[in-house]
Amino acid sequence: MTQPSRRMFWLLARAQRRVAAAADANIADLGLTSTQAGALFCFKEEGLLVGELASALDLAQSAASGLAQRLEDAGLVARSEEAGDGRAARLKLTAAGRRKRDEAVRRTTAANAKMLQGFSEREADVIVRWLNHVADISAPPVRSRKREKT
């Protein structure tokens, strides 16, 4: 029996492209992208700040701000002034946002189960552990905003 290919970068990139396309197709009729659905998954009852959304999704602050604006434009979230900090805005799900989030969660849960179909609980735990490991060791180094002297 031949060894399965261990071209990890290629395999991960291929899987990521296909999973992203399937995730988008899975919720397209809801008028959401998988990125928007992922953002909706982050919300708790008390809402969250844009910085918290950025942290939860591993996005730059500017990308999270744009995403928050698109969610607001779509009527899925509403902004309110954060108590004690006039510069910050708290985002909260609207009724439409909660409905779409709940349906996207249902569909995504089913898709996650399908991805792990045929794997034991132990194997699934190894897959999850490995994916987290890869994400942790592959994080880009934090760069200083100071210019180095040349």
C-alpha cells in the first residue's frame, strides 16, 4: 500500500478552498457568507465590541470593522454606545441576525458532523488537536511598527 501524500501545505490549502466553498454554498440562501456567519456565531446576549470580534475571528481590527459595518448594513447587528467609553460601540444581534445565526449554526453543526463521519471520537480529537497545533505554530510573528534603522 502506498503512503498517503504528506504535502501538508498543499493538502491544507486544497481542503481550505473546498471547505470554504462548501460553507458558502451551505448558507447562500440565507444571504450570508461563511465569514459573516462566523461573525454571527461569536455573539452572546450582551453583544460584543469590534475588537472582541477581531480577536474571536483572528482578524485585523480594520477587517473586523468592515465586517461589522456589512453586518449592520444587512440589518443583522445594531450598534449602541458602550457605557463608559464614548469611542467604543457595542454590537448586538438584531432579531433577523439571531434567526440567521441560529439557522447557520444548525446547518454548520450538520456539516461539521459530516466532515467527521467515519472517524472515531479519538481520531476526531487528534484532528482537532492537530489543526489547533498547526494554527498555533504557524502564527506570523508580531512585528513592531517602529522602523528599523538601516
